[in-house]
Amino acid sequence: MLGIGKTGWIEKERPNCGPMDAICRPIAVAPCTSDIHTVWEGAIGERSDMILGHEAVGEVVEVGNLVKDFKPGDRVIIPAITPDWNSVAAQGGFAMHSGVMLGGWKFSNFKDGVFGEFFHVNDADGNLALLPDGLDPAAACMLSDMVPTGLHGSELAKVEYGDTVCVIGIGPVGLMGVAGAVLKGASHVYAVGSRPDCVKIAKEYGATDIINYKNGDIAQQILDQTNGIGVDKVIIAGGGCEILETAIKMLKPGGCIGNVNYFGDGEYLNIPRAEWGVGMGHKTIAGGLMPGGRLRMEKLASLLVTGRIDTSKLLTHRFKGFDKIEEALMLMKDKPKDLIKPVVTIDW
Ligand code: NDP
Ligand code: ZN
């Protein structure tokens, strides 16, 4: 990122490795909708000459002298969120907010990201996870952000056995929201999207009903299909600022909304007074940055190893070679109809 609205290639020094850190080089990387928000919407403010990217599987090339469990040559999954595990926020159970709110999001935010020949990982023992044998690095690259974020939607929404769930947005994050809701025991899963390829994959991940937001108000469509009752849980992974209002309207009293969507405009989000039970509807709104860290990566990787989640379905566009990263990023920006997620694999 050269500046807001501008990308290009730059030369930078190889980053230094602190005593608890690692330097890695990428073997699979993926651009994210967040990279697009960062560059073309200025979502995190002005940045210049910052290396983008926060989704990677890589090879360790150097470790600090206090790192115990990793060594050069290890193939690792790197989470998008790399908290400081000895922080007070981590002790409080919210490591993703270490230092400052959203402070665990360091790559391509507070420091250079993973679209470089070498990149720095803080707290290597706390944040890296070994890539399990036999796992395709491209498919495993979805463990950096898409799997943990989508699944966090179902955690925030507190999905339980038999719940009816609406997943708003079925890009790669929402599709993992569908997969997460199904794993947590949802019964009916209403998936909201319009693109045919996403709809097809949503059904493969277990969506029982598809709602097209282009066919009218989503809340009304859900209420029509549920005899006016609504759903137990809503996962938000797409749509603009008005979508929170929509989610509240389709939620049963006592229900819960899990938001992982980025809300980019305006000062406030609206809560519809009547549908929120005039303040007494027991409708919970939870929104969160995905938890990062090693344990989370190891556990989620085991879902791929055991075939509980097949992330290869997300990978609609595969590229080979470091110099293809730009093409993959531009694809993410332009979002052609058949795109779910591009991935770039690199042989060194
Ligand atoms: P995509 O753009 O690929 O997907 C967005 C989805 O939302 C699509 O299915 C799209 O439908 C749907 N959509 C668009 N407009 C509306 C609308 N008005 N009403 C309902 N649905 C709509 O995004 P990603 O899956 O890559 O990312 C989703 C969100 O998650 C982004 O905001 C991203 O910034 C955020 N994110 C959050 C993270 C976290 O840690 N909390 C981490 C990573 C991402 P269709 O295209 O089919 O028409
Ligand atoms: Zn991402």
C-alpha cells in the first residue's frame, strides 16, 4: 500500500527478529476483503509504504533465542490476529484487544503484513501453529482468517443444537459462518447472498434455505418463511450499516446476533426501538474481532485434518508465484461474480 487508493511493489529491509519472535517467508497467501477496505476505503487511516496481507502459511527462516517450540524450516500457519499473550487483555480473556482495542490485528495495520519475501511474527510460541502433514498450504491458508472469523460469528451468536440461524453474507467469511453454525448443531440455516457460486457452496456447507437480498427486505423474507416468528440466532458477515437493524428485526426475543462484519460508514449504528422490545427484548448484539493465537490455529487445523471443514471449496482462483499477489489482490478488489477467494502459492 503506497497510500490510500494506491498499491505497487516496494523494496524494504528484511525485518529484525526479537528474542520471542520469528521471521517467516510465505508459501501460501490470500488477499482479504479487509485489505480492500484498508487501501481503497482508507478504513484504518493513512498508511504509506506498508506491506499488505494478513493471511498466510509460511516457512520459519529465523527465530529469537527465547523461542522454544519452533525452528527454521518449520512450516507454519500464521493467524491474521497475533496478540501479545503476556498482556493484561489476554489475562482478561480478550487477547485480540491486547494493547489497544483491536490491537491483536498487527499485520498490515500497525506493521508490515505477509505479502513480503520475509515477514515478522511477534510472540512466535504463542502465535504460530505447525502445518499438519498432508494439509494443502493453500487450503490451510484459510485458517489464518476465513475459518476463525466465520466460526467466531457462530460463537458470538451462541449457536446451539436445533437453533434456526440466519447467516447474512455468504462470501468466504459468511460461508465459514454457515459451516460453523452447522458444526454447532443448527437446524435451519438461512443463508443470505445473491451470487450463484456462493449459493451453491453455501448449500454444500449445510445451508437449508437461501435468501436473496436483492428480492426485497431480508427480515421480511425470514419472517414470511418462519410464520412471523423469526430466527434464534443471526450471524452477520456482509451488508452495510443498515444490516444490524435488519438482523434485530428478524431475531426472536432471547436471540443473539454475532457480528464479524466491518461497519465502515457513519457515526452510529441504529437499533430499531420496537423490534428491540422497547429495550426489554433480551436480544443480544455481540460483535468481535476473531481470536488469534496458536491454540486456536491448532484446534481449527484439526477440523481440516479430520474433514469436518473443507476449505478448498472457497478457493475459486489459484495463482502460483510471488509476483501474482498483485493480480490476486486486484481480483479481490473487483470481486467478479465467480470469485469466492483467491490464493497464491509460492515455491522458493
Ligand atoms: P464478501 O464481500 O466476499 O461477501 C459479502 C457477502 O455479503 C456476500 O455474500 C454478499 O452477497 C453479501 N451482501 C452484500 N450486500 C448485502 C446486503 N445489502 N445485504 C445482505 N447481504 C449482502 O466479504 P467477505 O466474506 O470476504 O468478508 C465479509 C466481512 O467480514 C467484511 O466486512 C470483512 O471486512 C469482514 N471481516 C471481518 C473480520 C473479523 O475478524 N471480524 C476478518 C475478516 C473479514 P453477494 O456478493 O452474493 O451478492
Ligand atoms: Zn483477512
